Amino acid sequence: MTINKISLSVILYLASCASFAADTSPSSSESRFHHQAEIGFLDTSESSDGLASASYSYFFQGVDQTDVPLELAPYLSQSSVVSARYATTDHQDLYALSGEYIFDSRFFIGGAYSLVTQEREWFDSSDEDTYEINAGYYFNPYAKITLSYLTSSNSNHDSYDSYNSHRSEDYDAIAAKYEHYLPFEKTSGLMLTAGVTYAEMKSEYHSAYTTYIPNGTNDFIPQMVESSHKGKDEETTLIIDADWYITNAWSVGAGYKYLNFDGKSTYSYSSQSPEGSINDTGNYISDDSFNVYTVNTSYFWKFSKYISARASIEQLFIDSDSDTSFGIAINARF
């Protein structure tokens, strides 16, 4: 997985990182909304720059948030929706559009587009476009299955003085996710999520440049260097998440994720100078896996009819390493 993919995942994480709910009991008409707007900030203990995000959603049929966890109100309403999102870090910006249409038969189709732009200090900025299509079915008011396909590609060409390089990446993934909410009598309920994803990334890199090296007489002679790399990485991910809504305002949760990586690549290197040439080729095979565990808690504070504050904290454990993330947001629904 490349740095771009990891950063993209972090950016998209803010939109779904926590469970937030309100413990209020207004009438159905007062608690129904079509618009949702939010601004938020996410910070982690391992990152020096946080992530700021702004989003807007319009629900065509409206969302009733009476006596349900507020974070799950859009899910439980089964309303068609369109959304837009912007997020930024010190070096990256995300622009995203998404939508979902639900038929009377409870089948649904959806899609999403996102653009990630990355600023680089020594080279030109790079852009990455990602497209996603999905379809699924609501079995009942509480259970849903989603099948999705995601694809993205990017290429960069850098050139200065005698240096030239070209890099390209193609990413494709298929996923299946099952979600089920179990309402309880004494507490609000339990949200269960299980999913599996298979992803494949193909990459190519080529560079050529001229440098100067000293010879035996302390003179400098030109040396032409050329290198290339071609690789294929496969990633399989399994996830299981459970969020217990103790009240409509407070939730605690835990999750498990298994990631397996398989990679194969070839490389070649050559250098030419008046004193001779060097040629080298080789192959790499890599195989690794990780176990990721998370625990989290979140709270939704509804301090006015339309405006609420959200806060969440999550502790993540990756084998012997750990990380903490904290998110805050202001949410408006009207």
C-alpha cells in the first residue's frame, strides 16, 4: 500500500470514524431533516498535521431522528442522498462527491468520485482520481448488504536538467459489506458491521539521468544511469466492527481488521560511461499480514434544535504498535 493510499484512507476516515447520537425525544416533525452540514477536525498522536473536513448531504425523503442514535438516523431512514465533501492536510486536499438512490423494492445503487491532490516540495503536484460504484439491498429496516467496485489511477512525469522519470499506478478493489442494527429495550442498540475487500495495485517506474564521476586522472566523465521497476501488489482485508449505543448520546465500540499483503516486482539497473557499463536485474517477492484492533467511544451533544457537537476518541493497536486519534466536529441538521 502506498503513502497516497494510506493518506486517502485517513482522509475518508473522518466521515465514518465514530458513532454519535443524541438523547432527546422531540416530536417526529421537529426531528426530521433533509440537510446535514458538518465541519470537523481529526488529530492523531503519530501525526504532526491534523486533518480538517467539511461536508454536506441532502436526503430526498428526509431523515427521522426520533428516538434513535443520531449517527444511525440516515442509515435507518433509508433515504436517497447526495453528498459533497472537502478535506485537507498540510500536503493533501480531497474533493469528493457521492450519491445513493433507493428503489421502492429496497434495492439501491450508488456511486462516488474523489480527487486527491498532493503537493510535493521538489516535484510537480500530483492528482489521483478515484471512482466507485455500488449496489445492494435492504433486507428490512435494520439490515443492509452492499457490493462495491473501486478504481483509481495516477501517473506522474518529472523532468529537470538531465533527470527524467515516469511513474504510474493503477488500483482496483472489490468489496462486500453487511450491516445490521439490533435495537434493545434498556439501551439504544448494537450496530454490527462485517466486510471483506480484495484490492490489486499495479505500478511502473522508469528514470534516466546523467551524472558525472571522477576517473583515475581526477577528471570527471559522464555516466548515464537508467532504472526501472514493475510491480503488482495484492491486498485482502477482513473487518468486524461492533458499536454499542448505551444511550442515544453515548456509544462505545470495538473492531478487528485483518490485512494480508502479497507483492511481486521486478527491477533493472544500468549505467554507461567511457570506462565501462554495469547492468543488474532482479525480482522481489513479499508477503506480510497485520492484525489491527480498535476500541473507541464517542458522544453527541445536542445543545440546540439544529446544532450539535460531536467528539470521539479511538485507540488503535497494530500488532505491537498503537496509536490514538481524536476527532471533534460541529454538526447542523435542518
